[in-house]
Amino acid sequence: MIYSKFGCRLTPLSKSQDAAGRISVQVTAEGSPDVREYAAGELKADEGSSEINAVIANLPWKVVGSKVERRRQTLC
């Protein structure tokens, strides 16, 4: 089980990586439908870092909007 540093149970949904290589995990917290993002280093687990690493390894990468809107071109 994965927890926040404050002890809330978290359900991991996806992961992302920034340009510096830091991994973040998108999660929902127990009792809340909101999606939040936590740095991997802020997570806690019953089995320690090996459990966190295993969960992160099995998560899909975060998909950033696949729908592309085209701008209308105005004629001058």
C-alpha cells in the first residue's frame, strides 16, 4: 500500500518525468476524487522503497492531451 508522507492512502494512476529526470506520480487520495501529483521521494509504503519502486515501474506514463486544436487563421 502506498501512502503520502502524512499517512493518507493513495491510489497511483500514472507517472511522469521532468527534464531533470525526477519522477512524479499522479494519484487519488482515499476519500477524494481529485487527482494529485506527488514526487516519488514523498511517497511512503509498508514495504519501503522497494514497494514504491515496483509500483512506479508498473504505472503507465501520463498522457498529455492528445487532442490538438487548430487556430483559425485570419485574413489580413
